[in-house]
Amino acid sequence: MPFTVLNSRMVEARIGPGQRMFSQRGAMLAYRGEVAFTPNIQGGQGGVGSMIGRRIAGEATPLMTVEGTGTVMFGHGGHHVHVVDLTGETLYVEADRLLAFDGSLQQGTMFMGSQGGVMGMVRGQVTGQGLFTTTLKGVGSAAVMAHGGVIELPITPQRPVHVDPQAYVAHRGEVRNKLSTALGWRDMVGRGSGEAFQLELSGQGTVYVQASEEKL
């Protein structure tokens, strides 16, 4: 069920019989039709294993299941919303940046240390985000949140992309990540942000970058 973008901060999804979707609790702004909202305790499509992984990761962002027949508008905190359409690949995204997603997508959890070794683990400490990242795989759509809008940067084997860890929102494709140090003039003048580290993404895919380094 693709999302319809209403404006930069709101999306709408149409739900039919036999369909379901998941969203952050409190993300529903308005709806039309016969739609039911229930707290989700199964960790999305990934089941109990996914829920346990999210809790261990400190990423137990409360979800609600949305079912019925009608249309639902979603938004949260005035954040910009960006829609990602998946055609079988995997989306890697911080749990608190997920606004809503198709129930057809398989949800899981990936330990960031498995990519980039220790440096992948350091990323969580630098950004204040967890050491785990939520994964969504399959055919469907997901709406993610960001500060100041999102741009999509292609990643190719010939051209890896370096991102400030605090500007990172999500990525998809066959991508590896590692954290590297990058001392520069901002460190010399005492700017205490994440520019001392860069998240290097290599392989084949896309990375989604927000226009602000602020956290959600």
C-alpha cells in the first residue's frame, strides 16, 4: 500500500480488507473509514524474536497495528517525512526514525558491530543511537522521519559515500559501513559534534541523509 505524500510532514495510506500496517504510537493524525488501532506486542512482522532483539538493542519504539478499511494520515512531531519504496531489498533504519510501514515487510534487527567490527559499535556511542538497527525487507513502502528533509545519495563500488553519523537516517542495498576518524578544521575551532568521525558506506545501494545533525 504505497503512501501518498500530503506535504513534507504528512503522508496518507489506504488500507483495505486483509491488509495491515504498523506505525509509531501517536503517529496517527486523522483517519476516514472503519479503521482499528491496537498496541503491537509481537515486534511487527518479525514476530517475538524481533521484539526481543529490539528490546535488547534499546530500540523498543512502541508500535501500533493499523487494520480495517479506509485511509489514515500519519505524521509525528512536525518532522519531515520521506517515503522509501522497497522492491525486495532491505532497508536499514534507526527504530525511532520509522513513522509507518507496510505490514507485508519483514521486520528484523541487525547488530551494527557485524559490519565494520568495533568501529560499527562505536557508531552507536558517537551518535547516541543504538548499536542495533531495524531492518525492513520485502516489497512495500516505509515512511521515515528526519530533520530538515532528506536527500538520497547513490552508493557505488567506485564511489563510496561518507556521512556525518548524526546526519545518517537510513540506507538500503548491498552496503557495508564502517566508522573512520576525520579530524579537520571544525575540531580545531572546538566544534563538539560528530565531524571527528565519518560513517563510510561502500558497495551498491542508497543512503538517506537528513539536512540537520539534530536528533529526533
